[in-house]
Amino acid sequence: MSFPLLTATAVLPALGAIATAAVPAAKRTAAKWLALVVSLATLALAVTVLVRFDPDGARYQLTESHAWIPEFGVRYELGVDGIAVALIALTAVLIPFIILAGWHDADPLETGSKRWRPTQGFFALILAVEAMVIISFEATDVFLFYIFFEAMLIPMYFLIGGFGDRAHEHGEETAATQRSYAAVKFLLYNLVGGLIMLAAVIGLYVVAGNFSLTEIAEARANGSLNMATSTERWLFLGFFFAFAVKAPLWPLHTWLPNAMGEATAPVAVLITAVVDKVGTFAMLRFCLQLFPEASKWATPAILVLALISIIYGALLAVGQRDIKRLVAYASISHFGFIIMGIFAMTSQGQSGATLYMVNHGISTAALMLVAGFLISRRGSRLIADYGGVQKVAPVLAGTFLIGGLATLSLPGLAPFVSEFLVLVGTFSRYPVVGIIATFGIVLAALYTLVLYQRTMTGPVKAEVKHMPDLRVRELVVVAPLVVLLIFLGVYPKPVTDIVNPAVKQTMSDVHKKDPQPEVEAAK
Amino acid sequence: MENLIALLVAAPLLGAAVLLCGGRRLDAVGHWIGTALAAVSFVLGVVLFADMLGKSPENRTLMQHLFSWIPVEGFQANVGFQLDQLSMTFVLLITGVGSLIHLYSIGYMEHDERRRRFFGYLNLFLAAMLLLVVADNYLLLYVGWEGVGLASYLLIGFWQHKPSAATAAKKAFLVNRVGDMGLSIAIMLMFTTFGTFAFGPVFQATGALTSGADAPGSEGKLTAIGLMLLLAACGKSAQVPLQSWLGDAMEGPTPVSALIHAATMVTAGVYLIVRSGDIFNAAPDAQLAVTVVGAVTLLFGAIVGCAKDDIKKALAGSTMSQIGYMVLAAGLGPIGYAFAIMHLVTHGFFKAGLFLGAGSVMHGMNDEVDMRKYGGLRKYMPITFVTFGLGYLAIIGFPGLSGFFSKDKIIEAAFAKGGAEGWILGGAALLGAAITAFYMTRVMLMTFFGEERWRHAPTPSPAEPSVEPAAETRGAHAEPHPHESPKVMTIPMIVLAVGSVFAGAFFGIGERFVKWLEPVTGFEHGHPPVSALTVTLSTVAVMVVGVGFAYAQYGRRPVPVVAPRGSLLTRAARRDLLQDDFNHVVLVRGGEHLTRSLVYVDHTLVDGVVNGTAATMGGLSGRLRRLQNGFARSYAVSMFGGAAVLIAATLLMRAV
Amino acid sequence: MNPVNYLYLAALLFTIGATGVLIRRNAIVVFMCVELMLNACNLAFVAFSRMHGNLDGQIIAFFTMVVAAAEVVVGLAIIVSVFRARHSASVDDASLMKL
Amino acid sequence: MTAQLAAYTTSTGEAFQFWVLGTIAVIGALCTVFMKKAVHSALCLAGTMIVLAVFYLANGAYFLGIVQIVVYTGAIMMLFLFVVMLVGVTAADSLKETIKGQRWLALLCGLGFGILLTAGIGNASLKEFNGLGQANANGNVQGLAALIFTKYVFAFELTGALLITAAVGAMVLTHRERTERAKTQRELAEQRVREGKHVPPLPAPGVYARHNAVDIAGLLPDGTPSELTVSKTLRDRGQIRDVSTEALNDLKALEQRAEDRLERSNSGGSNSGEASK
């Protein structure tokens, strides 16, 4: 038996989490370094996965399979396709930056404050989330996936509820109330989704007799497993609901602005750039493969919801007064694009959606982390409290602008590629939807530029006059993200090469072919 | 040779990267690096041009495939370049005028502490613009298209401390985004119709589509593509209805206005239309829309130009109007493409020259932009006066100068459209020529002639209250001492003036320019209903009339320092014909209300449903918790009762 | 007589024991009632054993007795320690099990 | 009577035994529930258990019947009695209900449960009665042993562990580590003085020359009993014998008698006086 690479990739951060949590309270810095080193080692393993993965090879590679609960046919089955590899790489890349960006976020508050901030816990929880996210991307057993899909909520709950911004405009008491509200809201939303999914998972077991994604998908493909139309639809809805909450899709989105607003910036990045991707990823892997007919049946409704998400999220982002909530609503808009790309059922749409997941992760991380640096300097999340930062902290403003430009999908930066692919993919099958979604790019420009203008330009406000520019640690966080944004914008081929075969497979799972161009069709 | 194309783009890109990432260490030499790399690009352009001239006209197109950009099933986007005569024309214009303006900026921006960054942005602009014109497919063109938009955004808002500049930059970007939406929809339409969006295959497929009668509704598709491309062009080239950003864009430093908002970027829309000529040729409805937009804009811009007292805004109106001419010509089909580009090039020379002249005037007048506070400057800035004057003569179409050749041809072609359309379009173009002569003469007279109004009324403060101490050190409040600009600024002006004088004749005589472009754009001679000579004579005549009117109003009477109230039209024109007010009321206010109400809805309705559910649950459980009295025996009763119910249920199930 | 009557008797005893659990407050008496319920079950098991003609039922009853013994030991120990702490053996006095 | 039918029914002797002892068992169970004092409940329960043991024997479960008597009745019930003794009497012994509606609900549930259970048994098809003749052929104990040490050996081992755990658990629960030094007599005396209550030792029970039992309260000078003299446990159980009325009556009678005697002696005196006169 070969080395269980996938297990190792997931187990390493888990062990790291335990080790970090076990570091004595006095050695705070040691815990930070330990977490950073573990996350970097995980990155190395993820890169190994990336290298060992052969895009033209079998659909699921590096597979591992062991019996787990034989009575219920639950197996410990791991395997990655191109989409999963890309997302694992994204996760592994982002976590070190998140850790580095949150270096001081969990330090004990200045003396006199009663709040207890367990530094070790903060970093251990981040690593725990990483482990769970990675194994969710790897699991090819529905039950195994479900367990970690749900288990993720626990560390996230503590990350949101336990660690807020250092300063808060309404005082520590209010902040704690709002934080716990946000954390509970996050938990409840996702638990409800998860419970409905659990019912669907059990239903799937009753119908199919086991939990193996590959076996069920194969049985569905060769016709040996027939589901009644209504059964398939109900099961699909059960799965989709959970993923739509996680993703999040309108109107199940309201937990995200609260969670992202109250959490520290690195945790907010963890939510939107890493954890939420599990939702969209699972739509692609589970909804489409297990329930192809029901997916096609639900497409019109889902496209409408995605479209509403795009426009609604963008409009609300324009109306926000809080920087982090603005980014949250922008993310809702972007998730609308991703879901639209998945359910457009075209190669371009799905490749674009996958690419979008990766790119959105990087671009939001860049924007949100810089926003976090900004907020930590002034101690306010309100846009109106800033002004003229460009003058005092040009590098901060510049990176913020690049993050913003990535968010508005400027060509040359990575998100453009994915957004355009999604739009083209949607347009070629549903022209009206595509055109309406295109309005989203105008609105994206509006909220980004308004944010930039109000915070960075104009006369220098007295409160920001002595704001320091980015420090070395912060620059180390932002610069690689910016480089990645530019590189993947100019040369996304490495990612698309990995993703394309997997998308081709998914397309054949749902028995869909790309619409042919008219000229060739005429020939 | 092909590799030089990539270098052409790479040189300024490298400059931008070095200058923007280099930090303060490069402050001392940054401007020279920027200028040098722009010049390198120009030299490369010239080398490529020489190489091109050495080939036969049919084989002049250079193609280079660099790498596969977005390879996805069924969707292939490449990074590849196509350099043909059309692109070449643009390359030379961009790098040539660009280099000159880099040079000029060294002087103009001398006292700005962020000069290095300014040159970085300028280089970024050059790279994006070059990418735009040498791209071999629409998607890559789109990259350049947005790239120039970004550079324009950064440069308009270069003086970010001024809220007006930041707002203007944002406005420009947003309005352009609306146009970009058109371009992206056009690309999507091409992809669904042809399966590709590379120039060559698309134009081939267009031909196949129109020749073969087997694709019903194909013209509708092509018209849709054409209209979307037109929307894109409107955004970038400030055509009605997306013109509102150009006037505000004058908040940027003057070299920026000269390079981006006069000579190059704003003409990208014309490039797009001419480049997509094959599509427009097959979609007459779209073509008609193009001509209408052009005609409306050329009058719109001209009227706005008449009313503005801000010298740069007056020139911006003029730019809008002149691009209207080009768009009009481009909408005329093969009879107009070449003339559109020819006017574009000559306009590039003289308008850049005019802007640089305006910048030179402002430089000497403590950044004063109000022409009512100029007057009689010809004595103090002779070189500026001469170069500006030559540009002025060129733009109004003074016989023999470059504007005369290019504009006259467009008017001719407009008449040659034939029928009522021809008469209307031609008439509009002719009227536009008259108004052009009027407002340009107005600018000329108010600036360089008449009494020295700046002497009587010491400059109060510039139009925008400046909060930036740097601007104050430039002495905005002191009495101006008009003086000639340094050599580094005047030399580019002189070069551009030479271009404005001779370029038209060089291109126009013997149809040299038309023949040069013909392999790319095609050409057919138009047949105006009246003879060409009549058109030319009437053009000159209306020009003279326009000049006369202007002289009567501004040359013979003193110009009031404070603007008179003016007629309704004047007041409307001062406010950009109320377009901004419309935008403000409908889009800005409406949008604000929409977003505000949506925020409210999200908070109360969407979130309210959830919170309401939570509250209901809370109330319900508050009632239920009274059952939890803490007595173990009570709990035991419920357990026992539950067991009884279970037995009953089992029995019932067995009974059934 | 039909041996099923043993089952009826077991049911009756079980019910009496359960009711006792519900109405008595003295923890010791409650405990005794629980023992009564367990014994009723044992009787049923023994009767079942006879019905089926194998000893499995008796085995279960045997195990029940063992477990009951263990339970009594721990349960009474709990009662004693609760009594020491509160000076009361009433189950109603331990009523903190509420929201 | 065919063999088939024999399996369905039992001998008349067993039937007689069932009806008599069954009645006793039910009465014992009811008494367990309704007796006011825990001791009585425990004794009634012991009676029921002995009856059940007989039933086990009658059902062929000889081993279990003996175990029932030895372990259950002999050991466990005695444990109960010990605890009753330790805990003593509390207010919990009152049969008055304190939770509203609890009694009615309990009776309702009990009635419903009983009826349903009976209906269930009646509903079940319990026609076959194989008897244990075959299973007990090699002796009941041997049969059980064979099962316990083969099929149920794992469970058996587990119960062993359970019992050990239970024993340890009981010790842990009831054992109290002494956390402070025991007070010396001197310290106790000093504490008493400091508190200022009952500086002298508590008064002894009993009435001089009449009663010396510990459950009889001593009388105060006015003849009323003093509770201080009796131990608290007895007080709580209400087991004080109050002899005050008796004592007062005695006193009254004594006085009466004394009066009578004095009067007589007076008269006697006078008589004697008279006599002496």
C-alpha cells in the first residue's frame, strides 16, 4: 500500500491543531510559530498532491479506501479529482496567510480587560478548520463528507464567537453580544441545512444501499440504480439546501454579513474563502453526480436565485456602511456567480465556477486582509471613519486597490477569467440570465470604487493622520496574494488544465452537451 | 519581427512595474525611466513600421501567438498579437504622441512629489493601450480596454486629495463599465454565434453567415453584436449617451487629458468599430445607429464646448465632438473607415497639441483654468501661442492644414451615404464644422487676445477650493506672472504643431492614407449627391461664418470676467446639456433609494423572517419550559405516559 | 390454569411498582418500587423461559438480578450521600433539574 | 387430558398456589407503595419477593428461586433496611402530595399502562407452552452454567466488572475524607462557651425515679417536657414518649392523696385532739 497522501494532508493540520492547543499558555509565540510551520508543511503536502495528480488520469486519484462502519456500508474513502485538487491547493495556500495575518488578533488584551483570549486556541481552531475542510474536499464517501461538513461548524463557531476585533465603536459589551449573535446565527443556519442534508443522506442510503459516491454515481450512470423522479428530487433538494446555506445563496445568506462583520478579518477570510467553498464544491460533486436529472429539473429556479444573489448582493454592498459587511455582501454576489456557473451546465460555466472558487478565495483574502489591517489601525469598521488613507499609507492603499480591482474582476487579474467564463457559459445556454448577470460587473465597480474613494482618497482625516503603512509581516501576507492574482489572471492554464477533465466528467454525468455555435451548427 | 510586438507592449509594462514597485529610491530618476521606455516602444514601433513598408500591401499583417490564455472545453482564448496597417497606425500614434507627452510631463509634473508614480501610471496606460490595438482577439482587446480604463481611473484621480478628482475618476470608471458590459455581451454573442472571438475567424464566419442564406435570423444576431460593440465604443469614446464622464475627467493632470482623453484612449471606440467593420458591414441597422450616435455627439460636444469657461472642459467638449465625427465616419462603412482613422490621427496631433498648449498656459498662470481670467497672453507665451494657434487652425479645418483634409472627407462621405440620411448626416457634420470654428475661435480669443484680465482681477482661488498644501505652494493665490514654459514642455508642443500642420496634407494628397489602410478596412469611393468641390467650399464657408460669429462676440467686445447668465441653451450647455442632472436624479438618487430600501428589506424582511422564527421558538419554548418543573417524579410521569403511548401505538400497529 | 397468568401478575406488579415510583417521595421507597418493577420483569422472564422451553430467559433474569444488585449498591450510596448533604431523602428536594 | 393440553395448563396444585400466593404478592406490592413508614414498605416488599421466589421455583427456575431468596431478600432488602436506619425518618415519609396533579396523573398513567399491558399480553399469541422438562434435564444449575460460560460469557465478565465498579463507586460516594482535624474536647467546650448557648451539657432524658428510657423527654419544673433532652433522630421520627400528662396526673393524684391524708390526719388530729381533750 502506498503512502496515504490524502490522509496525511488532512491529518497533519489536525495533529498540528492538537499540538498547538497543547502549548503552555505562557509560550504564546511558540504556538504561533508552530501553527505557521504546520500550515506550511500542509502546503507542502498539498503541493505534493498537486504534483502527483495526473490531469489525464483516472477520475479519482490517490484513492484510499477502508471499511469504517461495515454495517451501514460507510467507508473511509478518499479520492481527488481536478476540482478537489484545485480547492485543496487553495485552502493550503490561504491558511498560512490567514495565520500570519491574524498573528496578533488573539493576543491577550491590554491589562484591565476581563476578556480572556486564548491565543493557542485561536491558531489551533484555524488548523482544525483546515483539516476538516481538506478532508471534506477529499471524501468520496457521502457519510464521511457529511460528518466533516458538519464538524467544521464547531471550530468556526468558536472562531466567530470568541475572537472579535480589538476595538469596537460600541464598546466591549455590545461587541460581545453582537459576536455571540453572529456565531449563533452562523451555527443555527448551517445546522438546519446540515440536518436537512442528514435526512437526505439517510434517504440516499435507503435508496442506494451504500454511501460510496463513486459506486452510486456509476450505478446511476449505467442504469442499475433507478430512483423515482420524486425521490430523486427530494434528495437533491435536501443536499442542495445544505450547500446553499453554506455557499450562501439568496435568501439564505443573512448569516454571512453578521459572521464576517463580527469575526476578525482572518476569520472572515476563513469563512468566505475557504469554508464556504465546501458548499459550492459539494454542489458540483454531489448534487450533479448523484442527482443529474433532478439537477436539471431545478436549474431554472436555482439560476433565478443565483441571479438574485448577484444583483441583490451587489446592491446591498453599495448600501453598506461597514467595510467588512460590504465585502460580505460582495461575496454573496460572487457566490451567485459561482452557483450560476455550476448550474448553467456548460463546460465554460463549470470550469469558470471552479476557477471562480479559487480566484474568489484569493481576491477576497487580499481585500479582506488589507481591510483588516486598516481596521486594526483605526479601530473602526465604519467607512465614514476613514478618508485620505492613500496619502499616509500608500502601500496599504495600493494593495487595497488591487484587492478591490480583483473583486470587480478587472481583466488581467485572476477573477476576470473565471467571471467571464461563467458569464459566457451561462449566456450560451440562457442568454437573458447571462445579460442580467452582466449588470453585476457594473455594480461591482460601483461598490468597490465607492469604498476605495471614501476610505482612501479625499482630505486626510485627523484620526488617520498618523496611521502607519503596511509592516513587513503584513506585506509578506499581501504581496504573494497580489502576485498570485496577477499570475492567475495572465496565465490560468495550470489551473484550467487540472480542472478541465473533471468538468468534462461532470458534464457527461448530467448528460449535457455544450450548445454549439450557430455557424458550425448551420454547417 | 513578430517578437518585437511583444516587446512593444512589454517595455512600458516593465516601466510601470519598476516604477510602481520601486519605491522612493527611484524618485529621482523615475520620470526618465518612464520616458525612456516609452521612447523604446516608439522606436520598436518605427522598426516594425519600416519592416511593414518593405512588404507588399497584402502581406503586411504580422501574427504572433504567444500562449494559450484560457483553454477550456470549447472555449479557447489565446494571447496573440495581430499587427496590421490599422494597428500599426495606432501603435505609431500611441507611442509617438505618448513619448512626447512623457517628455512634456517631466516639466509639467516637476513639482509634484508623486511624479514617479505618475510616470508609472502613464507607462501602464501605454502598455494597456498598445495591448488593445495589437490584440488578435476580442477578449485580449477587452483586457487592454479595461486596462486603459484603469490607467485612466488612476490618472484622473491622480490628485486624490481633491474629492472632485476622486469622484471624477470613479465616475469615468463606472460609465466605462457600462460600456464594458456592452463589449462583454458582444464577445459572448460572438462566442455563441461563431464559437470564437478571434478577429480572423469571426470576420470569416461573418462572411459565411451573410453569404450563406441557411442561417435565418443571422442578421439580427449581427445587429445585436454591432449594437453591443457600439455601446462599448460609446463608453470609451464618450459618445452620447455615455459621454458624461469626459468633462469631469479634466480633473486629471493636463498631460493626461492630452494623451488619454484627447489623443488615444477615447479613440479606442473608433478603433473598435473600424476593427469590427466586417460585422457592421453585414448589419446595416447597427451601422445606422453608429452614424446617429456620431452625429448627435458631434453636435452635443460642440454645443457644450461653446459654453464652457474652463479651457480644458471646452477642449473636452471639442474632443467629444471630433470623436463624434470619427464615429459618424466609421458608421458609414467602407467609404468612411479610412477617413475616420485619418481624422483620428490628425486629431491626435492637433488636439494633443491644443491640450499641451492649455497645460502650458495653466502652468504659466498658476493652474488657473478659467478662460475669463486669461486674455492677451500671446505676448507672454509666444511659443505656446504659435503652437496653440496652429492647432486651432488645424481643428477648425483651415484649408491646407491637417484638420481640413480629414474633416472635409468625412463630411463628403456623410453626404455620400445617399438619400435623406445622407443629407441629414452631412448637414449635421457641416453644422458641427461651423460650431467647431465658433468655439475654437472663442477659446483662442479669450486666451491669447483681448485685454489682460488676469491683471485687473487678481486670481481669487481656482474653481475647486484646494485643500492640498502642495497646490498652495505653487502659488495659487499670488498674482500670476505669465511666462513661457521650459523647453522640455515646448519641444513636444512644437513637434505636435508640425504634425497638425502637415499630417493632413501628407495623408490626404493622393489618398496615401486610404491606400495604406485599404487592405484592412476596405475602401470604396463615395458618390456625394453634390460635387466634392461644393462640399469643400461649403465647409470652408461655414468655417468662416463660425469664426466670424465668434469674433463678433468675443473679439470686438471685452469679455466679462464673471460669466453672464446667458440664454437657456447656454446655461444648459454649461451643465453638459443637463445630462449630469438626469444621471443624478434618476441613477444616483434612484440608486441610493434602491440600495437603502434593499438594506432595510434585507434587515427586516429576509433577516426578520429568520429572527421572527427564532423569537417564536423562544416564546414557545418559554411556555414549554414550565413543564420542566425540576421534579424528577414529574419527568417520570411523562416517561411512563410515553411508554404507555408506545405500547398503545404498537398494539394499534398490530391491530391494523 | 394457563401459565400466562404469571405474565398478567408480572404486568400488575410492574404497574404497581411504576405507580409507586410516581407517587412516593421518599427516595428509599422509590427505590424499593423500582426493585419491585425489576422483580416483575424477572417473573415475566422466568415465565417466558418456561414457555419457550429454554433457559435464556432465566439467564436474562439472572443478569437482571446482578445488575439490580449493583444498582442498589450505587443507588443507596447516592441516597446516603445526598442525605448527608441535604438532610433529606425526598426526591422532590432535588429539583434543580430545570431551566 | 392429552399431552398437548397438558402443555397449556398446569396442575391444580399450582393453580391453587398461584391464586393464593399471587394475591399475597399483590397485597404486598400495594402495601410497599402505600405504607407510611419505610420500614413497613421494606418488609412488605420482602414478603412479595419471597412469594416471587416460590413462583420461580414453580416455574422450574430452581437456581433463580434460591438466589432470589438468598441474594434479593436476604442481602439487598437488608441493605435497604440498613439505609432506612441510617437515614432515619424524614418529611418525605408523609403521603401528602405536593406536586399539583401528580397523583392523578400517576394513577391515570398506571391504570392506562396496566390495561394496555394486559391487553397486549392477551393479544399476543401465547398458545405454546413447551415446559422446561428438556432444558432442565441435566439439572437447572448445570443448564444455566453451560449457557453463562459459553454463550453469555462476555456479558458475564462484564457484569463482574460492573459489580466491582459498583462496589468502588459506593465506597467513593459514601466515604468522606476528613478535611480538618477533629476538635478536641477542650476546643468543643470553648466553642460552646463562645456561642453562649447551652454552656452546660444537654439535660438527660427520663423522669427521675419513674422512667429512664432515652425516648422519654425530661420534664421542666412546670411539668412540661423538654425536647432538648431527647436525641434529634427520635424527635424527627416522632418517637418521643410524652409522659408529662401522666406525670402531672400522678402529681395531682399525689396531692389529692396527700390532702386526703392530711385532712384525715387533721380530723384525726382533731380527733386525737378531741381525744386528747
